[in-house]
Amino acid sequence: MQLWGKIIQGHRTVRQQTLTLEETDQPLIDRVREAMDAMVLELDLPRPIWFKRNEEDIRVFGRTEFHQDHFIEPVHFTRFEVELIDEEQ
């Protein structure tokens, strides 16, 4: 399984990255959060704050998005989206 992250400005994807999630006994949400920690470093983004809604969106839809209110620092993009990609499908 992979995690695809996209920085969106307006309606355009301006940067993106894909990381492979490690197959471990950890819950999926923990593996997603660990991969996101690595992803935001690679994309040079501040780490977003996870709200309960983000975790629910990942579990139900396999995707979630982060807006300005998820970051302590100001960001210069509209949103940061992450989506799970199941390679078996």
C-alpha cells in the first residue's frame, strides 16, 4: 500500500510525493501518520495537526485533506491531500 500526498494551490497540483507504507502489525492510521511525517519533511511542509475527522476520513474513504487550520504556521497553498493507494486493485 502507498500513500500519495499532493499540495494543491487553487485547482492545480503543484507538488506531489508517493511513499510506500511499511507492512507491520501497527494499525493503519499509525502507519499513515508515520509515512506523513516522512512525507512532510521531503515536501518541506510543516507537520499538520490531525483532527478526529482526518482519522475517520482515512478509515472510511482512504483519503483526507489538510487546510490552513491544520497548521500552526501559515502555509502558501490551498490544501494538502493524502490518499491511500492499494497496489493490488
